[in-house]
Amino acid sequence: MKVILAAPRGFCAGVNMAVESLELALERFGPPVYVYHEIVHNQFVVRSFQEKGAVFVDDLEEIPTGANVLFSAHGVSPEIRKIAKQRNLNAIDATCPLVTKVHLEAIKYAKAGYTIILIGHEGHDEVIGTMGEAPEAIVLVEDEEDVDALEIADETRLAYLTQTTLSVDDAGRIICRLRKRFPHIAGPPKDDICYATQNRQEAVAAFSQQADAVVVLGSQNSSNSQRLRELGGDDGRPSYLVDGPQDLRLDMFEKGMTVLVTAGASAPESVVNETVEYLRQHFDAEVKHQTMREENVVFPLPRPLRDLAKQSG
């Protein structure tokens, strides 16, 4: 077997920042440290933090008054921040700066009296947080059919934003339909889909052409990982989204195959290494590294944790 190990893959700058924030909070404050929603959408990461004393909750009422709470990389609504303040929680905001950018754009457009079309997946943590910035002004669309069904009172004051982890191609089609139907629609000055999402998708689209099957490391509730699986399955090739080698079966592969291995932006490199080792052991796999482009983006820790990080050396 030949394995193509795609790069870039795995943790993006936003996930790195969020994971480092929770590690530092546990180290400095001691367990339990509460986290509103999963820190990132990856079961391996969540379980490892649970073992260290992190407690993941979906309702701030579950958190004792005055406790430490960390907001996940996906961001939260102003209502959640308000409740945290009322409960006297020590809130640490680990929202990805690229998600914060979308929140700020929503606030700007809403204050200017625009109706905002948000392209995203209903129920996703990021979408819930963004819509919470201006619920009276934001309408969610998930596909082109939703665009066709829109009824807008004032088409001259209309703007669109997108969830950061969408498929670039899917978002592009929806934006194209919006621009066709509403020629005067405004958009963000820079694409909302994050650099890491785009890079990983471009790598899979390019390298999968050389592969007989694709393995994406990531969890089922990870939007960006699901998009990678979908891209890998183009042209009818088998494409699998798995948390790790424990989810693979030998009958998924044949000797002599070429398999592309990559990882979503919330999947740790350790599960990539374990998966490659599984393929080595069972199929005598030879590994070839292929890189689409280098990534050197780093996001700063949340302000309350920066001094703690300096103290820890």
C-alpha cells in the first residue's frame, strides 16, 4: 500500500489556541474547569480533557456560581456572556478570532439596518453564536433552495456572511445564487471561510486524484471534517471519516491501494500517526508526504491567560 499524507492537516491556529487555553486553565486553576460546549468538535480531544478534570456543559446553569468557565473555539452569543456575568463566572473566551470577525461583521450590518443572510448549518455552535448577535436581523440559509425561498422586504439593505467551516465550493454556489437573485447584496470585505478550512479542502481535492480511497481523521460532529470526507468521495472513491484507527476495518482496503490520509482542523496529530501505523502494520504501507502549502498562523491566548503563560515559562 502507498499512503499519501496530506499537508496541511489537523489542528488549525484557532484550535491550537483553544486547546492551549484549556490546558493552561486546568494547570493554573486546577480542576474542575467548566467548558461551555465542546472545546472543539473532536471526541479524542474532549475525552482527554475530561480525564484531566474539564467538565463540558451545554447550559450555564449547570456551573456553580463563581466557577471558572471557558468559552469554546466556536464562539457564544451575547446572551451567554450576560448569563455568565450574572452568575459571577470567571469566563475565559477562547473563541477563534476568525469566528469573532464574523460576529463583528454581523453587529456592523445589523446596526446599519441590513437584513443578514447567514450561510451555515442549523444547530451548529458557531451559527448559534453568530445569530445571537442580532437574531432579529439574521436569516439562516443552508442551500440554494433556501435562497430561492427567501422573502426580503428591503433588497437594497441586504448582506451575507458565512460559517467559517463550510465547503468552499458549496458556499460559493450559494453566494452565486444570492448575487444572482439580489444583485446589490453586500458581503464581507474578505471571505469568512477560514484559511485552514480552505487549505485542507484544496489539499484533499488535489491529492485525492492520486488515491483509491481517502481516510479523514475527525469526529462526526465536526463540520470541516465532514466537508473533507465529502470532497474525498468525489469521483466515487471510498472516503471515510473516523476518530482513529479503532474505527477502521481491514475490508475497507486492499493491498496495493493508494490511500490519502488527512485530518480535520480539530483532530490531533497523534491519531494521524496511529492511523498511519495501523496501515503500516496491516498493509506494509509506504508513506509519502505531500504539501499543498505551509501554514504559519498563530493566534494569541485569551488576555486573562497570557500572563499565566509567561509565568509558566
